[in-house]
Amino acid sequence: MTEDMNNAFLEKYPKIFAKRPNGRGGYYPFWLECGAGWLPMLDALCRNIQGHVDNQNTSYDYKVKRGEAKEEERPDFQVVATQVKEKFGGLRFYTMGGDAYIDGLISMAESMSYQICERCGNPGKVGGKGWITTMCDPCRELDNKRKEEYNAQYKADLAKEQNNG
């Protein structure tokens, strides 16, 4: 995922991806550690999470107006993502806050990720040797070709270095 894509996504959901102080007067940068193919799925997930949070907060406002709840007892209900990454071919979306509904949304997105190519967003399948990924066949072929080219170049550079040493 490019830096521009990452930053645009984080700007779209500033409450979920809240800046966290680093203790030195700045903030930790948040980085989505997955491919761009999952962005539409992540967008739907974040839109539904924030929609639920906003609904819960509005519901509490109505309870306060009706005298059924006290403003000073308002719960701090905002889901904040702590890490978003790919692991073993699937999405991992870690948060602070939420409820059973949010947990269900996250669980659904994580299970869907095993069927969506992380690179391009087309239907994909889990596979790979060493690093397990979810990709479509064309993206996997391209990935394997790049690995072969990298390994061939590495071996050539290593042989050249040994001959010069």
C-alpha cells in the first residue's frame, strides 16, 4: 500500500485511527500493514464500526434528554484501532473499545479476507511457501516471478562478491 493511500484512508476515519502520543511531543504514525486489495473491505468495516459507534452515542444523548441517563456518566464509546495487518494470509484488526456487535463486524471482515486477493481485491485463495498469503492466481504468479528474479540477482551478487574477495 502506498503512503498516499494509507494517509487518505486514515484521514477518512480519524476517530478510529486516532493519533497516539509517542511521549516525545509527537505522534506514532499509523500504518495499515496489508495490501491495497483489502481497502474496500476495510472501508466497509470502518464505515460500519463508526456508524455503530455514532448510533450508540446518539442513543445515549436521547436517554439523557429523557432523563433515563446522566450526562456525567456518559461512557467513552469510541473504537480505536491499535493495529491492522495481514498475518497467515488473513486480516488482523486489533482495537481498543467496542462491544459484541463490533467484534462481529471485525470477525466477519477477518474471515472474508481469506477469500480476497490482498494485492488487487479479486477473488483469491490462501497459499504460499513460508509466507502465507491470500492472492489470486495472476498476483501469485507475479509474486513468485519477482521472488525468483530477486533470488537470482542475490545469488549473482553473492558470487561476484566472493570472486572479488
